[in-house]
Amino acid sequence: MPHKFKVKQMVRLKQPGVSDKWINSTSIYEVVRLMPADQTGELSYRVKSGMTERAVRESEIQRA
């Protein structure tokens, strides 16, 4: 299954989690790396916003 998003594409979190309360829910992230599927088969990405970099699943992000 191909990745829906590409490196350097801008995305945002669909629904910030509890640990993201300090981050504005409208924060824009840049996709910095495509990652393989996790144990459930869902594709993942490394995304970055400012100094914050994190791993997210494809279902957790949407196009900005």
C-alpha cells in the first residue's frame, strides 16, 4: 500500500492527544520521513513542527 502523504508535504493532526495539550491543535507539521507499516499494517510518518518531531500514523493526520 503506498503512502498517502509525501516528504515535505504539510499536514496537521486530526485530533491532538492528551500529551499534545500544550501544542496548538492547529499546528502544522512537515512530513520528514516515510516509515513502514506498524504491527496493525497502518503506514507511519515522521513529522516535524519547529523543534518538535514525532511519529504519527496515517490515520492521525490530514492535509494542511
